[in-house]
Amino acid sequence: MKSIVTGGTGFIGKALVENLLSRGWEVFVLTRTRGKTKKIFAGVEELLPGDEFPRAEVLFNLAGAVKGRTYEDFRRANVEFTRAVLERAMGKVEKVVHLSSQAASGPSPDCRPVKEETQAPVSLYGRSKLEGEREVKNFQGPWAILRPPAVYGEGDYAFVDLYKIIKKGFAPWLGPRKFSLIYVKDLVFSLEAAAEKVEGEVLNVASQQEVDYWEFVLRIAEILGRKRVKKIPLSLDLAKLLSWFSERTSSSMFTRDKVRELSYPCWIIDTARAERAGILKHTPLREGLQKTLEWAQKREII
């Protein structure tokens, strides 16, 4: 099997490419810098912006922006780039598997799981991901779109920041929160399974359909050996102010657009359709958190 992967050097992309290679796939990774991908993976082929796409069974479109100040920042990466890639893939690629986001659906206003029909994004990022989905639906061939919630696991340096805070005995508190969550290797499983089993559908995917935020914090504290964690109250007004400074002084994911999402207490998705399609894998939360910690400790970042 031959595949083309965009976003192959990102957090999720690396996990996907490594798994594809281990399963004997021939993998082409789209990159802007010659040699960058080959420094990360052994056995991949590189595609530069001007290169013609080879014939392939699947295009895994994972590239996109998760951080930006304006809608145009997101639109360039999540809509215009997607359109350009699909145009290059036309007539070359048999099927497209596109990675969207729960943000395209929006939050759960009544704390009930949101189905795939829901299209009520509250952030600039979510709006751009929904618009990107429409580009995929125009592809002249089979396609599948997956909407994961927050992704965690080995390779996610941003997520490790939460471990560092909890290790000190503190955790931010915006009030009660519930959310869906997916372990990165479970998402990779879903992406590969969708290439085989899903056609013409948008599907929500998650490892844990509903997680209570404070129970989540305490679970991390447990694996860190921390018995007590103190809540640090954080108002939305203060969060907005801090995110404004964060945008200008760091590369953190803590942005005003992220605070727009955090202002809603529930982000829960309905995964019944993906379950029926046979594309879900459920790594226990403690196991996923433990593996993430071990990865971070091995690299001495915790």
C-alpha cells in the first residue's frame, strides 16, 4: 500500500507515519524543506511543494494550523492548503482521509454528547476546520473525515506542560469541566481503519467519551506520585488577559482563541457511528497517561 501524508512531522503525523512504516506501507511525506523528513524517519520518500503527487491508495491530510491570531491565519492552513492539496491529489489518489476536529462541531451546550450533524464552532480554529471539511466533500473520489477531541500521548510537548504544573502540586481551575479525549495511538488506529472502512462520512472518534477535568488532574497526580493538588482559580477575564500576553511572548497554545473554547464547560462527542464502523480503539486513560509520562521522563522533559 502506498500513502501520502501531509503534516507528517507534527505530533499526530509522526505517530501515523511511524505506524504506517511498521506495517509495510510505502510512505510519501509532503514537506517544505528538503531533508527534514528523512532526518526523522528512515524509509520515507519526500514530496516538495512543486513535486507531482505519485499514484497512491490513500492521502492522509493531517496538516493544518492549531494556533493563530486571526481567522485568515487559520484559513490559509486549514482551508486553502487543504484545497490545494486535494487539487494535486485529483486523479492520483484513490481516497482521502482528512483529520478535522471536534472544534468544527462546537461544544455541548447541555453537556450531552454532540453528534456529527452539529456544526456550531465557537472558535476561529473551529470555523476553519468546518470550512476545510467542505473542501474535502468536494473531492472527486472517496473520502472520510474524522473529528477527534483533544489528543494526548507520546510526542505532545504541549500536553506535558500540564504534567509539570501538577508535579508542583497545582492545577488551573476554571470551574467544573467535562470533555472527550483521545490517545494519539488510538487516533492513528482510527485514521488507518477509516482508510479501509469509511466512505463519504464525517465521524467523531474518541478513546474516552466523557472525562471529568478534576478527576483527570488527580489521575495525572497519581501517576506522578503527587498526593495532593491545589486548585488555582482562574477567571475567564484573567484567562483572556493572560492569553493575550501569551500570544505575544511565547509559542504556547494558550491563546485567546483557545480561551473562547474554554469558556464552555462541556466538550463531549457522540462516537456511536464510529463504534459501529469498527474504527475505534479504547486505550484505558491511566495507561495512556502513564505511557506519556514515561516518554517525557525518557527525554528528561519532566
